Amino acid sequence: MARDILVHELNRVRSMTDDQLDVRYGKMTKEPKIQKFYEALDKEDRNPILRNKIAKDLGWDQAPTYTAASPIVEMGSSWVLKSTSVGHDHEFIFGTTEDGGVMEISEWENGEKIESTEKKVSVARQCWDNLIGRGYRVI
């Protein structure tokens, strides 16, 4: 029976948008089904913000962390965050500048540069964390 619930939840997670998944969770009331829903989200690496919310709602002492470590400023280094949305080619490149307190952030879509800005490292790290929270992944 538990396996059937997981298969059912996996099918839903694979076919729904993140917004639809949020709404679905809001309608769920039975903890065993919520746990399988969480497991399906985790297996498919979907909607990290919702996974954290479910973990907190279930009272798990140590909610899993889904944010990748923010980049450490080293000269000549760069990091790429890419969208996890299917069919969506969108990425951000975080690169160091000669000024160790500033990072260049370039936004790319479908292989074309959209924008490039320089931000203080602390602001760049906040941007990084926000993108991770929205489902971007390090490549």
C-alpha cells in the first residue's frame, strides 16, 4: 500500500508545476500521504522550498538543507547556476573580479548574454541563495 502511494505521488510530482505542487500540499491532511509526497518531491529533486516547508510542518528536528554553498571568492574562479525547469535554458554565472569584495553576475538565456552586473560579495551570495531556492543548480 505504501509503495502504491509513493508511485501515485511520483506521478503527480512529475506532471505538476511547482505552483500546482504548492496548492496540492495545501489540501493534504493525512501525515502518511504527506510523507510520501515529500519523498516523491525529494526523489525527483523538485521544489526545495516546499520540501523545507513540509519538513518544518512535520516537526522534523533537522529539516534537510537544499541550498548549495555560496561561492567563495578566489581570483579567477567562476560558478554556474542553471535552471532545473525542463526546456528552459537559463543560467547565471558568478565570477570573481580583481576587486576581492565584488563579484560579476552574468545572466544568460538560450546561449545569449542578457545582463551583467557587479555586486558586493554579500549581495552576490544572497542572490545565489535566492536562485538555489528557486530551483537553480550548480553545474
